[in-house]
Amino acid sequence: MVSLCITGTDDMRIILASASPRRKHLLQQMGIEFDIITSNKEERIPQGLTFEEIPIELAYNKAIDVASRICQPAIIIGADTVVVKDGILGKPRDEEEACQMLYRLQGQTHQVITGLALVNPGTGEVQKSYEKTLVKMEALTLKEIECYVKTGEPMDKAGSYGIQGLAGIFISGIEGCYFNVMGLPINLLWKMFKNFDFNILDKGK
């Protein structure tokens, strides 16, 4: 396995172990310079864990996979988001499954849980945590669900919807972190960064 050895920088290197455009956008919103190195780890839902532990474990696996290719101090960010309603709803395999998921969510309140794992391959430091948000979705007709699915928006998203997109019109309320529903709870991430002695508000001083 090839390691990525980048030297010549005095700043802590931040690496996002995700190709998610939503996570990329939110990390940019935090004003952080970072690289993206995606994990090659196959996502398999581990057995015998709680709904909270599952995304943490998946996030950790992503971060460790990327960390194994880095030979310098850095902070690797692994993240994984699951939607929970009578079990875990992942990304839909096709339009039919997307419709089925949305039919389960409509008119109900569900949980969105994002696991975060931060790994420093230079020191071996690891942090794990999670954020949970309750989301209420309006009652929807089957035709409304089918029309939404036809837009293609649900196809790469856990639970088959994106709160930051068209599906935002379906959401009547949330309890907790909005950014968590997008896939990256930035308040939690900020606090975890500080535990690594990396405070984004101090940069440039």
C-alpha cells in the first residue's frame, strides 16, 4: 500500500475521508483548508451494535483506512450518517427502494445519526462521537413521493432525501443540529478539533 508523504508545512494537515459534496461544503463553511482522500473501505453495517454505535464504527473504519496511507501528523475526519425509522435506512439501490423508504418516513418523526471519528496517524490519537437529530416529515401522497424520487435527488442520500435540497419542503420541524442532517455536525466537529488542540479560530495568528 502506498503512503502519501507530504512535508514542508508547519500547519496541521486536515483530511476529509469522504467524497460527499455536502460534507465538503460544510467543511469549507468552517473556513478550513483541507484535502479529500476517499476511503476504499467497503461499507458494511456491523452487527450487534446500537444505532448510535453503527455510524461511529463506519466513520472510524473510513478514517483508519485513509490514515494507513498517511505518514505524517494529520487529522483524518471520518463521517457516516444513518437514518433510523424502525431500523436503519441507508442509500437506496433504486427508485423503487427510495419510494419505499420515503413512504416509511412520511408523516412520522425519524432519527438522523452521524458518527464522527478523528484520527491522527502521526500520534495514534483517536476520537469518536456522534450527533443525533430528530426530523419530522409531513404526510406525503404516493404521487408526491414518486415525483420527488424522479428528480434523482434521493439516490445518493441516506433515507432517500436531502434536507438541503428540494426535500426541505417536506420537513416540518427538527430537534437538534440541522447540519447533522446534512451529514456533518459542525458544532460537534469543532469541539472534537479542540480536543486535538486544533482551534479553527486561532488559525493565522
